[in-house]
Amino acid sequence: QVQPVESGGGLVQAGGSLRLSCAASIIAFSTYSGAWYRQAPGKPREFVARIRDDGVTSYADFVQGRFTISKNNGQNTVYLQMNSLKPGDTAVYYCDIYRGNRDYWGQGTQVTVSS
């Protein structure tokens, strides 16, 4: 079973930046799409950003231009660059690598933004 591995989370002050990484040992990684979700305590998991295998990206409305998702097929990695972080961005961030009926989730990385 493929298990993507997230990294890059941590504690940052409001207004700061973090870059999350999601690495997955998957053959033909370039044919997969990638997405980031997050879950804050007591709240359901919510969509953050997506990048399709053709490079087209989409974002949740709350991102408001602060986050950028990217994909490096040579390194089998999906990134989420997060700038201008707010305390409301505090959550566990999960990556999802998927293609057709294949759907692989990471275990999550904690992001905490202090005010």
C-alpha cells in the first residue's frame, strides 16, 4: 500500500510562511493528481488546493492568493507553499495523491499559527 509522507509543518507566527511537502513512491507519478486538505480540531476535513496531472490548479476560497500548490514529477513530490499565514490556518494538513480509483492519503502534518 502506498503511503505518501508529508513534511514541513510546524509552529509559525501570524504572517509567516511554511512549505509543506508530500512525497510518494508511486510509479508514473506524473499521471497522478495531488491535493491538500486540512482538519482543525472539532471541524470536518476541508479542501485546500488541488493540482491535476496536467498542471491545472484550483484553490479553496479561503486561500485568497496566499497558498500555491505545485508538483515536481521528477521528485515524486507535491508542495504547498503557504504565505501570510493566519491563526485560522491552524490544522493538520493532509495530502492526497489520486488517479482514477487509486487514492492515497498521507498521515498528516501539524501546522500551528500563533497570533
